Amino acid sequence: MAAAASAVLTPVVRWLAIRCNFLDRPIGRSVHRSPVPYMGGLAIYLAFLLSCLLFWDLGDRMLQGVVLAGGFLVGVGVIDDIFRLPAWAKFLGQVAAVLILIQYGIVIEKVTNPWGGFFHFGSWSIPVTLVWVLTFTNALNFIDGLDGLAAGVAVIGSLTLMFVALQTGQPVIAVHLTAALAGAALGFLPYNFHPAKIFMGDAGAMFLGFLLAAVSVAGTLKSTAAIALGIPVLALGLPVMDAAWTVFRRVSNGQAFYQADRGHLHHRLVQMGMSQRDAVLLMYCVSGWMGISALALTNLRPGPGLGVMAFAFMSLYLGAKKFGVMDEERGEHWH
């Protein structure tokens, strides 16, 4: 239902964006060369919301929190897409959205202790939840740099978390939310794949990352998996690693970590000579590999689970290093 709604709503939103002159015009770091309408995130959210209204019990507090917080964040993203908010204003909007989630009881209360039992956060639950959700929200936003990349990675991550929720006996609402999110992104993808007819903008990228983070938090409340928080880290391992590398690189170069540039992993692939389509398809494969690794964690004890996580991220890092994707000096000569 979400995929069908998204496929129908996206052309409508695109038409409105063109009529209202909401166009992403190329700038120095842009990959596209002609104006492209954005606001696609609005279609993704509306498709997701329609599924909620038609099929689910709106009295469920988890659903209420996700829908309200996600809607608020989409509003912030739409305003940013139109007026280009300063980084601090957008960040405050993200914090406010997380606080709405927390008000509805979606909080990280504990994590698995590898030596037995659980580690309870107590009064640290709120700041830990803030950092967790903000990290995923911005990680997916960072990776939204090539046509179809963020939407496709979100589909893979959503389906991974959906299968994990089924395997680990999480509440059925967690299954529904991830299925609807995957559908909403999937219905949008044909319009966004290269050459893109519409962009999702910050509204869509932030919403997708935010929802995946929120569902993963809710899943930890009743998950039977040994390393509950490690699963979403692997499921979204590609944007997480790209965000970590980007922040490290920018800070090392003496620039603000939120200052946009063309140094992301996907930009490097294009600079190496790959086409946009090939770069995106390669990153889909990497995301699929990380998703398979995440599924492997559901039946493992903490020790072996940590080993799987380390192996998956090390393979990703070594692969990027082998092909020079993370080589700063070579990157200067690729274009």
C-alpha cells in the first residue's frame, strides 16, 4: 500500500514543486547539471502516513510518537529545502523531533552487557537516545548525494530491520512500520533513480534516517537479540561509516563537520570514473552485504556478535581502502 501510494503521490508532488519553482539548481558541488524539482520527501511521508491511517490502530503510543515526530521533522526539512535554514536551526529541529519521540516512551533504556545481563542507562537514557537518533538521521542525509542512493539504501535497511523484527519477536507494529517505510521509499525510487526526475531533499533523507532510528530504538525495548543496538548499526552500516569518515576527514582538515563538500564515498566513486548508476548499484550491493551481516546477529551471543560486526565493518573499510576510495591524495587527482 505504501509503495503504491508513493508511486502515485510522487508525480503529483513533482508537478507542484515545478509549479511553485521549488527546484534544486546545480552549484559547485552538485552532481546534476540541470535544475531538478525536490520535495519528494513529502510524497514519501504522505505515503507512509496513509498506510498508518488505513491499517493501524492510531491509539498505539509508539505509532503516535513516530507519526508526530516524523511529521514534525518533515516540516523542518521542507522549510530547509525552500529557505535553506542555517545548520544550527536544522539541528534544533532534529533535536525537537527526537524529544517528541522520547515523550512517547521511545527511549534506549539498556544495552546488552557482553559479560552477562544488561547495562541500564538510567538518567543517561535521554541523551543516549538523542545521540543515537540524530546520528542515523544525519547519516542518511549525508549519503543523499547521488540519484537513488539514499532511497535504495533506506529500502535495504528497512527490509533488514523488518526481517529482524519478525525473527526476534518484536511488536507487530515494528514490522508494519519498517514494511511501510520500505514501501514508501521503493515507490519513490523509480522517479529518483538516475537520471532523477525529482529529489527527496532534506525532508525525505532526514525522515528516512529518523524513522529507521526510531524503530530500532523501539525494537530494543522487547528484542530478544543479544546485540539489539548492533543490528541497526550494521543494517545501515554504509551511511554510518560514510558519516563517520566524513566527520573525521572534515575535522582533520580544519573545517566544520557540517560543511558540505564532495568528499563522500559515493562522490569518490564517481570521481574515480564510475557512472552514477554503477556507483549507486555498487553501494546497494555493499548495503545488502551489511544487511545480511545484521541478520546474522539475531541468533548470536554477544561475543560472536561483536566478531561479526567487526568483520563486516573491517571488510567495508579494507574494500574502500583497497580501491583508494578513502585516499585523500588520490581523490585530488581523480577529476
